[in-house]
Amino acid sequence: MATTTTTAKAKCPKCGAIIPAQSVSCPKCGTRFKKSTSTSAGTAQSKGVSPQKSSANRTVTNGNNNVAKNANQIKQTQAKAVKKKNSWISVAALVCSLLLITGPVAVILSIIDIAKKDDEHKHGLSIAAMIIGFLGCMGWVSAFLPDTKNDVSETTTEAQNNAETYSEYVSGLEIANERKGSNDYNSQESNMIMPDVLGLEKYDAKSDIRDALGSGVKFEEESEYSDSYEKGVVIRTNPAAGVKVKEGEAVTLYTSKGKQKIMPNIVGMDAESAEQLLSDMGINMYATEVFSDSANNTVVSAEFEPGTDLSSEYSVDVEISKGSLQAFKDSTQTIGYEALYRYPETYEATPLKMNVKITKIEDSRILGVTYSLSYWAIYEGETVILYDDRSVQEPTLKVGDKVTAYGYGDGKATIDIKQKEYQGSLLLGFSYNKTVDSYYVPRVKVEHFELR
């Protein structure tokens, strides 16, 4: 009797192909099987266990798995069946929120309870307490804030009432003005009296006049000299103070220019008296001494003629006599060079006369204007310096002129001997005059020259 061998078959869980139960992988899709599940049938057969017994084993295994699964489901159901409780913090928060006064405390406690990670307690009360507490806080804030809506409505009502009252007031005034007519106009005109503003500053005077005559008054201005009022104040008005002013009439203000500065006749006055007179007028006097037949130290001439208006002037140039030229020439003496060189201070301010020859002329300038000249001259074979700062430097001299100089001893002058030197390199440098020696020579302040 022939024995028939039956090969156990299995189904691929992925592609569904029928494959031998002993296969490690599916030949169709390549899926690999776990040894415990995919080869369970083959293992049973290789151990001499019949397929019927293998099926029985699988049934027992599945039963065990179902029991374990049911046990887990029971545990989960029991865990879900545990009821969560509210924490004491959530209860306290709810109580505080219901009191309203402690609304902020309720909000803080609710936040603390919700922030805790606790699966045993629920947070429903905390959330409710937070909402109630927040609403309580808003109520407190609104209670302390001013009721702007009512204020606005009250302000609007007052404005409307005031507008109605003002409108009635204006209407009443218009009716009253119409009734008064010309009588009131004449009364108003009689009240427009020119105020007294003499002695006030111009702007203060205008302010007082506007207060008396109205802001629409027009002004005209004039200036006059005054010995009684300072510069800038009102000395009179037109209309005068106390006069009735018609509506639209212009007011003229006369302001002081101060005392009038009229050039006095100072020729012949001594220098000190003339200077004091001009100083009282606010004028400075600048004097220049000149030779004149007039008495010594008297005014010979002035820049302006007597009667000239000096209101815009600040100074006057005058010439003061220093005596006659002939008298000065007669007072001079001739001093030799040696004495002048050795005793310069002794002969300082002494009237001198010397015959010299001009060898060099130097001028001193300010802004292009010559204000002094220095003449280098030979006197008795030696060098002297003749210093000339006269306002009129005549006659005009040139190098080589022989002249007789009249003047006063003026001490000594320093003559520097200079030597040109170069400082720096060949590419970058500069030259300058270096003083290497110096010496002194007599100096004379010139008052008069005469060509020889």
C-alpha cells in the first residue's frame, strides 16, 4: 500500500500567495517570515506531530492570547473607572472668586492649580474660578474709573444750554442797541477821551491809548528834540490829553530825540574847557597839536562849524596850538652827536636843532595808511633816527635831501643787525632774517623840517 506525503501549505500575509509552510520567505514578494509563526506547521511535522495536533496547539495559544488581552482591557477599564477629584487649590480659588473682593487672588490660585501636572485631580473648578475672578476684577476697575460717557453727555447738555443762553443774550443786546439808537452812540463817543501818556515809552503809551479808545485806533509817529524828556519817550500827542476823540480819528505820537547836539563855538577856548563842553553833549574830542600864533594850549580850529547838528556824530577833531613856530625855533639848541649818544635821557624832551642828510626812509602803516615815518640821517658823521608822527608831514623828503630838523630829544633807538639764514633741507626749507647783533643811536621827535 503506497504512502501519500502531504506538504503543509501557508498563506503569505502580504501578497496572499500559497507557499510551503516551511518557507522562510515568500518567493513571490520576497517577504521574510518569523520562524515562530511562518514555520509552525513544518516544525510540528518535523517533530512527528500530526497536523491535527498542530492545529490544536495553535487553538490553545490563541486562547491564551485572548485571555491576556481581556485581562489588559479589564485593567484599563478599571483605571478609567477611577474618578478624579478637585484639588483644594481649585476649591479655594472658586470660593475667592465668588467673594468678588478677592477676585485677583482667585485668578492667581487658578493659574497655580492649572499649571500643576497632576493626573489625579481635575481642573474644571480652577477654570471656572479664573473666569469669575477675572470678571470680578473688571468690575472693580470699572467701578473706580470715571464715567466719561455721562460726563460727555453732561458737557454736551451744558454746552447746548450755554449756546441757547448766549443766543438769547445776543438777541437781547441787538434789540437793546436798536432801541437806544443814536443816544447810545453819542454816549459812547463822549467816553472816548484821549488819555495822558506824556513821559511814557512809545509802546506803553500805545497800550494805554488802545485801552481808552479801542484796539482799532491808528497811530502816526513824529520825533522832536527835547531838553526835558529823554530819548524815546512821548513828549506830546495830537489830539492832546483830555480831548474827545472821534471814532476812526488817528492819533499822532511825538517822541523825544533827546537833547539836540549843536556844535558850539570852541575856537579860542583852552583845550580842557572845550573837551568838557563836548563831553557834556556826549561827544568825544580828539586833539592834534599844531604851531600857531594863537596862545599855547588853545583851540585853533574844529572839524565842524558852529551850529552844525551833531546828533549823528560821536567825536570831533580839533587842533590845539602849541605856540608859534618861530618861538619854538628860537628855543632850540644844537647838541653834538657825542652828547646825544652818551646822555639820551638827559636831552629827552629838550628842543633840538640839527643839520642832517637823509639816507633812508621807513614808514609804518596800518591798513595801508601811513601814520609815522622814520628818517635815517647822518649827523656829524654818525647815524641818528628822526621820528615824524605829525598829522601833516611836510615837506615831503627823499633820500639825499639836506635839511635842518627841529624837534625834541626822544631817547635812543635800537638798530638790529640781521643776517639771512636758511633752515631745512635742500628740497624743503625756508630762509629768514636772524638778528646777530644790535646797537643804539640817538632819536629825535621831529616837529619841523626846513630844506637847506
